[in-house]
Amino acid sequence: MTSKPGHHQTAIQSLTLKVGWPPEKVWPLDALRKQRNLADYSGDLVSTAAVQSCLNNAQLLHLHIRSWLQTHHPTLLPD
């Protein structure tokens, strides 16, 4: 990754085009990214429910990415 501003937003928003992650599943991840930014700069807390939602979405994304890699780039997966 990079330390340049916007790279988290770009990574999340590119999931639809790069690996076919549905747009309606992108917004919860992007919403938590925004909340994390607020927490970093203003001290606002991120709710437990928001964190749990993000974890659930991240687990689903992980499964999707593994399936996508298996189809498109199987040699990138560990044995």
C-alpha cells in the first residue's frame, strides 16, 4: 500500500471493476472507511455494530476473492 491520501478509498471502490464484487456490498466497507477516518481525525467512536458489519463483509469478500483467484489466477493461491 501507499501513504498517499485516497488509496483506501480507491482500493475499496475498485473492487466492483477488478474482481466483480457487487456495488451494494462495497458501500458498507466504504462507510466504515469513512467512519475510521473520522475516528482518526476527530476522535469519534466507531460503533460495535459497524465494526461487526465490516467484519462480516470482509469475510464474504475474502471468500469471493479466493474464488475469483481460483478462476482467474489459480497460481497465485497457496498450495
